[in-house]
Amino acid sequence: MSSSNTGIEWTDKTWNPTTGCNKVSPGCRYCYAEALTERFTNNFPQGFKLTLHPDRLEQPKKWRTPSRIFVNSMSDLFHKDVPFEYLQEIFAVMRETPWHIYQILTKRDQNLAELAPKLEWAKNIWMGVSVENQQYTSRIDALRQVSARVRFLSCEPLLGSLRLDLTGIDWVIVGGESGHHHRRMNPEWAREILYQTREANVAFFFKQWGGHHSKVGGRMLDDFIWNEMPAVWYEHVNKWQKQELTRHQKSYRLEQRCSISAK
Ligand code: SF4
């Protein structure tokens, strides 16, 4: 379970150069990453303890198809126990694979605010924060200061009504909680966010209603499936057409051969 295609609707793959985390706010209460580590103990011998996986750093270079990659679905990249040098290595891999889009999501806005100015942000690195209720909208202020090309919010699990300042925000994802202990999302909360994105001209993605299983409630909000993506995603897809991708990957393979023969 080191990396894989995923059922998460707003991305294509997950990449976990770290796993493990600890809880910081009410949205973490029934963390699915923690549940997975408890269920698949052979795959996670360290349990939910923050663990680095340097052997996974190069994985995205082997994925040929331009993809949206959710970085650290099993952790939080801005966790305090992720060494800054390791974070820089992850950012270097993202810069070296411009045919992918990387989607980073954190709840640790203070670490993000401190470290983001020291990192090199390429166009293919998108940054988001989770906002589950009004108390945590201050995370958006930290996000606004990050020089990522796309800044996004994940309002999942949505636990309350939100009044959002969407200045400088490109994309909002909304979803209800799933699992045995799921906390029900009031449809009005989702609708309010949809209306705010319409007013602010921001892309809106409705991921799921939630329930005992993530798919059980479906994805329709007011008779419509909201799958909007930031406009730059479509530009990215157009740009990385097969010919360009092949050229870039050939040059990567050549670099690999050179570095192997130099050893
Ligand atoms: S920050 Fe994310 S990965 Fe970490 S405990 Fe909370 S929900 Fe789980």
C-alpha cells in the first residue's frame, strides 16, 4: 500500500513519501488514514507513527501518464516531524516531473506559513488546507500567503456552516464524512458553500454526501454532479500531450542511464 490509483474523486493517484500522523482538530476524529494503518498492520508496521519512506521518493518519475497526484493521503506533509531537508527532496521530485499535478493538503497551517516561503514552488504544485468548521477558517489566511499556482480548500468532513473569504482561492472541495461513526452533513452547509463559490467565481467540486460507505449517498447536489476543476488543470492536460510527454520522459530515462553507468 505504498502508492496507487485511488477512488478519491478529485485526484488520480496517491503518493505517500511519509505515512502516519496525529490528530489536530475535529475533522481528524475518525481519520481514515489511521483506520487503514490499524486494518493493514502488515503494510504499516510502524502503525500511525510518522514514518519517512525515502524508497518511495522516485515513484512519480515512473508514472508515465500525466496525473493528478494527492501527496500524502496517509499523512500530513507539513507535520512537524517531517525534516525540512526531506520536504525539500519531495519538492524536488515534484519539480522534476512537470507532467504531473501535485495536490498537497494540510491541516498544519502554522508550519505551512513558516516553511512555504523557504520552498521552491513550481507551477505543477497545488496547495490546499482542510477546513471542517468555522473555527478553522484561519487556515485559509496561511494558505493565501503561499505562492502556489492553485490554492484550494477541502471542506471534508464538513461539520458546520461556513462563511468563507475566497480571495486568492481557486478551488473548493466539499464532502461529507463516511464510515461507521460518520457525522451527518446538513445539505444547507454544502449549498451555502456552492453559492459562495458562484459569487467568487471559484471552481466547486462536490465529492460525496458520505454515510456508512463513501459512495452510499452518491454525489448529486441539487440534481447536478459538481466536478469543476481549476482552469489550469485543463491547460495542463492540453500541454502535456503525448508527444511532449514522450520527449520529457526520454530525457529522464537518459539521465537515469547516465547516473547508473556513472556508479
Ligand atoms: S491531519 Fe489528516 S492524516 Fe493527520 S490525523 Fe488529521 S485527518 Fe488524519
